[in-house]
Amino acid sequence: MHDVVDLRSDTLTTPTPEMRAAMAAAEVGDDVWGEDPTVKRLEARAAERFGKDAGLFVASGTMGNQVTVLTHTQPGQEVIADADSHVLSREVAGIARLSLCQTLPLSTARGLPTPEQVRASIRAKDIHFPVTGLIALENTHNRHSGTAFTPEEIAAVAAVGREHDVPVHLDGARIFNACVALRRDAREYGAAVDTIQFCLTKGLSAPVGSLIVGSREFIARARRMRKLLGGGMRQVGILAAAGLIALDKMVDRLAEDHVNARRLAEGLHGLPGIRVDLSRVQTNIVIFHVDRPGGVAELVEGCRARKVRVHASGPTSIRCVTHKDVDAEDIDRALAAIREITGTS
Ligand SMILES: Cc1ncc(COP(=O)(O)O)c(C=O)c1O
């Protein structure tokens, strides 16, 4: 049990004592010169985990996605993605500003475009049209309640890209939540797409960093793009040391977060003025809709007054995310707070 139950995001997790000790003891060198052994170990470990040739350590998930788009595309091309995907809707128009590409946002039911939708969106060769430069997918899908897609679902969309010679990138900020929830190996996702970005900072609890994995040739080019964006870091093995622990020791425990998210969703289900689709709660994210006179503000403020923090993810929706610093008792406290606010305690 914690003093404050903070369900706003899994990015709020703090590093474990083991991570802090590893950071203090990390063997380091200048990574721009290719001389940081701890970074090299992390990049190799990440690549191996996804069955790819090589990995690249970057500062954040946003940098991972944007470096990847920059490396895959040419200016003037078009990037296809779900309209609510992070890469399109939450990265400060990075695709337009950095890659000089336009985007084709697709409206989807659960966060993953269907193969037919993608096939219909790939541009024909015509003097008027942009060239389709990239298909970007997201798994798990943040704004669709952490929905998890199987490797087969991802591969079916990626196959359309392959048919048309269009590369496919997977924003796997929370890919290990998908692996754990669906009991699938990360390599199966690696085999389905050209590149994956995943975050060490969310459920895996490292303080900083993401990795891009892909072919050796792609990663060599991505390394130049990372430098262009000012992401060449020096004795960054201090951060990679925490990342190694995140990757080696924090993946399996994500199952607890999924159990807690389910507990929360089931407790919310049926409360007056609250609507939660239980079929969507597969991983560590619960998004529920509020239809009460006091709206979202009543719940956010009421929770805050009871030492429970939740995030207003939209004008009528609240997002709760479970993580290592939230346990089952905390979930019960959050539910008790919401029951009190809704007058059902
Ligand atoms: C699906 C997804 N992709 C990318 C990111 C970006 O990660 P960062 O905050 O490290 O830039 C996030 C962050 O929440 C995310 O949810």
C-alpha cells in the first residue's frame, strides 16, 4: 500500500534499488565514439530479444519513433497510421516537422488498421499522389485502453506493406505488456515488422530510454539520424545499466499490473454514470467514460482529495494505468474513493 495511489501513468514508476545500484557501478565510455560497453550490451540484448540484427538506445519513445520515421522515409512521402496513434497524435507533429512527410490517419475500431484498410490506403503510382513511405502500427495501443494485438494480427497488416514494398514500423512502447498478456514471444513481433521501438520507462520502470531494433543497415542509418536530432549521448551506460535490469527483470511482473487493471475495471463496472468496456481491458490501461453532472472534474478532484490520482484523458474520459508502484490494496482504495464520490459506498 502506498500513501498516494498514482494511477495517472506507468511513466511515473521510479527506478528500483537494484537499478540505482547498477547505475552507480556502470562501466561507461563515450557512446558517440562507440565506446560505451554497457550501452552496447543493452543494444545487443534488445536486438536479440526481438530476433533483430541490431539495436539503438535513444532518449525516449518519441525520439525512437521519430528517428525511425526519419530513417525509413523521404521528404514528401506519406505515413499511414491509426488516427489515435501516439506517433501521429502525440508527438508534436514530428512527422511533418522532422521527416517532412504528410500523414494519412485511419479511423480504427481497436487501434489497429485492418489489412483491407491499409491496402486501400497505399497510394497508386500516379503523378498527383505522394509515395507511401511507411506504415506505423502501435501495440499495445495507449488511447484504445491498452488493447493488445497478436503477432498474427500485426503480421497480416505488415504483409500488405511487404506486397507493396512499404516498410512497417511498430511503436511498441508497451510491447512487453502485449507479450505478457497474450503469452507471446517478442521475437514473433520482431519477425512481423521491419522495426520496433519499445520503452524502458513505462511498466519496465527504468528512469530513461527506449530502444529501436531493426536490421544492421537500418540501425546504422538511424544512428546518424539520432545524432542529427542531438541524441548522441556520451557516458550513457549509466542509463543503459538501469535499462538492462528493466529488460531482464521487470517484464514478467507486468502480469501483476494486468491483474490489478482488471480488478479496477471490474470494480468500476456498473457504478452510476461510469461506463467501462471490460472486453477492452487486456493489459495495464483502463479507460472509462463519465456521464455524471459533475463530469470528469468531479472524479479527478474527488480522487485527488482522497489521495488517489487519475488522469482526464478526454472531456468525458478518465485513464488509469497500473504499474509496479500500485498494488491490489491501492486498487481497492481507488475504488473506495470512486464509490464514495459516486455515492455508492
Ligand atoms: C504508445 C506510445 N508511444 C510512444 C510514447 C512516447 O514515449 P516517451 O514519453 O518516452 O516519449 C508513448 C508515451 O506514453 C506511448 O504511449
